[in-house]
Amino acid sequence: MTTTMLEVNELSTKYITRFREDVYAVDKVSLKVEEGKSLGIAGESGCGKSTLALSLMGYYFPPLHYTSGDIIINGKNISGLNPDHVRKTILGKEIAYIPQAAMNALNPTRKIIHFIEDVILEHEMYVNKKDIYERAKKLFETLGLPPEVLQRYPVELSGGMKQRTVIAISVLLLPKVLIADEPSSALDVTSQKMVIKMLKHLMEAGFISSMIFITHELPLLYNVVDDIMVMYAGQIVEKGTSHEMVFDPIHPYSKGLMGSIIVPEEGLRDVKLTAIPGVPPNLKKPPAGCRFAERCKFVRPECRVISVPYREAGNGRVYRCIIPEAELREAYSREERTK
Ligand SMILES: Nc1ncnc2c1ncn2[C@@H]1O[C@H](COP(=O)(O)OP(=O)(O)O)[C@@H](O)[C@H]1O
Ligand code: SF4
Ligand SMILES: [Mg+2]
């Protein structure tokens, strides 16, 4: 029997700017992550990935506001809970989040061990610093990090080591769900690989029960996560297994994302460098109908007016387009032939 670690049903959230404008950054997003599984979320910058990550934790503070939907973590519905209660009982333990660029946000005047003390002392009252040090040392050793790092300041560590340290700190309380937001961006290729290897090891070693990996590079997720969702303009446009989404995307946006990056990983060498023309829409006034219409080569007049339904493509695979899968595939093959 599988246990669902995170279930989100039709979650919508928005920012309210200081000019009192609404930014509809997450629109009716549903997802599920089972125990022992990892989910990748891909999409260009500004598509709402980080906002979705913040929204999933149920920890809302202005300018971000909850609108509707359910968030169920390890069987507990946390939607609508008081943010203070969420901070004390949910964050770090049930769900942990490594924000984008977290490694650069470490206070430079404090040693790594002090960040660890903060996390543990926030949740456990009767624990002394010597015990915390021993626990931290063991954690670092298990995760393949040198324990000497505990006595260093953030500026004394390389980017890759700093990021791996941040990841180690985030799993101190053994969270059920870990969300890593662009954890390997801004690192060199070797450090990127080490960070990804460490994230994969966390589940095998029992530090976390499930993981969400966010990136703007869809091909990067291949070999890292089990399933992938592609997000565009605050909405999910396609979901499938990692292999299906990377090698056989159905939605025109997923197809475009696959063609836009080269990742020097086995099997992905043939990906061609072609950016998707145009930019995502302004989420203050999202377009009616399909939000990708402005940039889609297959756009039809009805795409701009009807609410586009999700279609099933077998095996739990889902995509959101008015064109049936077979027709899209035929169009992709035609394009291939004329290249
Ligand atoms: N603090 C904020 N206030 C208002 N709008 C925001 C704020 N943060 C992000 N946004 C907007 O929300 C949308 C989604 O942003 P974000 O979640 O950061 O996307 P991603 O992580 O995919 O790059 C964008 O249109 C962005 O401009
Ligand atoms: S619904 Fe229309 S505009 Fe949107 S992806 Fe499909 S064909 Fe393109
Ligand atoms: Mg982001």
C-alpha cells in the first residue's frame, strides 16, 4: 500500500502588491507525492514555481495570500491554519523548503554549527550544545560532508559545499517532504552533480520520505525525479513520468522547453538549442482561455476563449490542450521531417 505524503487539490494563491494589484501566481494546482517518490516541477522563470513551493507549505504572509484549495501533508489538512502554528508544528518536520539561492542568505557572521543549533533548539527544549554537535557531526558524516565544516563560516566554503550544507541543515528534523527550489542553479557542473547526488541519497538514507525538485531546466530532471509537472503562467500544463516528459512531451509548451536547453547528460546530447519565442503573460491580468496561446504555433481561435480542459493520455499522464495527443504528435513528426 502506498502512503501519500503530500496531496494538493486545486490550490490557488495570489500576491497583493502594495499598489493593491492582485498577481494570480498559482491557479488551481493539484498534485500528489507518494512516500519514496520525487516530483520535479519545471517551467520558465516567472511561471509560479517558487510561489507554488511557498504556497504548498501553508505558511502565508503578505504579500502572498491563500485563495482556495486543500493542502494535505502526511494526512493532515493544513490549509487555513494559523501561520504561527504552521511554523512551530509543520515547517522543518512535516515539510521543509530550501529556497532559491538559500546558500547566499546564510548570515556570514555565524558558524555553520550555530545554524544547526537554531533549528534544533527551536523544536527541542532539553538538549545541550555538546549533544547537538555530536548529532550534527553524525549527520554530516552520513551525508558525506566533512565535519570540520561545522566550525567554519559560510564565506569559508565553496558554493557547492555551502549548498550541500544548507541541504543537510534542512533535513535535520527528518521532514516527510523536502522542497528544493533550483538547488543546483548558479553552481558549476561538478558541484551541480554533487548536489543532485546528495538529494537523491537523502531518500535512500531515510532522511526524507519524498521530494519536490524545482527547476527551469526540464532536461535536468531526467534521472533525478520519478515524475515531472510542467508549470506555465501559474497553471500545470502537463504531468507524466520523468522519462515520458523528457523524451516524449505532449503539450506544445513542454515540447518547447525540451528544445530550449542543452544538458550534457547521457541520452540528452541531441537536444537542440531553440528558445521559445515570446514571454509568459502578465499574471496581473492572465489571458482568458489557454495562457500559452500568445506563443503557441498551433493556436486556434477557440484556444483564446474556452477554458481548456485537461486530457488523459494513459497511465495517469495528463496534459492541457484543446488538440488531441495524436494530432499534436503528427504535427511534431511533420516538423521533424521538414527540419
Ligand atoms: N513578492 C511578490 N509580489 C508580487 N508579485 C510577485 C512576488 N513574487 C513573485 N511575484 C510574481 O509572481 C509570479 C510567479 O513568480 P515566481 O513564483 O517567483 O516564479 P518562478 O519561481 O517560476 O520563477 C511572477 O509573475 C512574479 O512576478
Ligand atoms: S490549447 Fe491551443 S494555444 Fe494552448 S497549447 Fe493547445 S493548441 Fe496551443
Ligand atoms: Mg523561482
